[in-house]
Amino acid sequence: MSLQLDTTPRKQPRQQRAKVTVDAILDATAQVLTSLGYDRASTNRIAARAGVSVGTLYQYFPSKEALVAALAQRHCRQMNDMLARYMDELADAPIEVAVRVFVRAMLAVHAHDPQLHSVLTEQIPRLAGMSFVHELNQVSQQLVAAYLSDRQPQLMVNNVEIASFVLVTAVEAVAHLAVLERPQDLHGDALCEELCALVLRYLGVQGAVAA
């Protein structure tokens, strides 16, 4: 019989003071995870880093797993918000410009707290609420599919839904590995240029990538 880990918060903060406390606890969770790793992180260490008692922490979170799940969900919301802000620029943009914006957006969201992103995806076991990468990809695929649907006659793709899945998966995989192996490239132009070229060739768009 497998042990079911409780990753559900005990209660949601309603007053501003409680929200500040919960944010401090989640910030401390991120700091402990990135400095010590998942195995060495504990509720005692997290509470000490947050400057609260363990009892206060347990008022909101029943376990370390619940803390990590809540942190992953917050990280996902932040990444989705960043991606949505970038994608707002795409509505009327030509395909070459849209590809550049999308690729830069994916690199930017992965560059947001890359140490935390690495810990959440590489060190932590699969827990309820830990599917933030899947959620980010789902949001990305919906945005890309909506854009491509309006321009399908210009593209060499037969199925927009599958094309969106392929493109988002490919770009996300490169961005994710860049976080782990080449973080310096997340902020430069070279990786962006290569990814833009890959996407445009897949879509069958002729010509150079727009600067």
C-alpha cells in the first residue's frame, strides 16, 4: 500500500498580514531548496529562514511536500503571466516577428529564477500540484495554435494543433536544458537565433528571421 502524501494547504490566507506571512514562507522554501536541495530541506529550516515558528507554518501547510507543491504552483503562475504579457504582442504581428517574440518569451520565462526551476524539475519527486511544466506547455500550445490557425494558408503545416505541440515541446525542451547546462545563453542572441531558424524552417516560412 503506497503512502499518499498530503500536498493540500490547510487554509488559504485571507487577510493581508496572513498573505505576507505565506509569501515569506514560500520565499523561504525557494531559498532553502536552491541552497540545500530537496532532501535536506525541512519545515524547521524553512520556518527559521522565514522568521516564523513551525507552528505558524503548519497553520497553512501540513508538510514539506505541501510547501513545495504551493511553491511550484506560484512559480507556474509567474511564468504563465510573463508568457501572456509577451504573447499579447502577437495578435497582428507577421510570422517572422511573432516567432521571435515567442522564442524570446520562452527563454525569458525559463530565465526567471532558473535555480528554482532547476530544483523543481530535477530534484523533486512527482507530487500533486507539481505539473507546472505541463501547465505552462498547455498554455503555450493554446496561444500558438490560436495564432497559427489564422495563418495556416501561409504555412507548410497540415495540422495546427499538432504543429503547436511540436513547436512548443521543442522550444521548451531546449530552454529547459539551457537552464541546466547553458544558463548564460538564455540572455544572449545566439540561442534565440538558432531556435527562431528552427521554428521558421519547420513552418516553411522563407527568408531571414526578423531582427
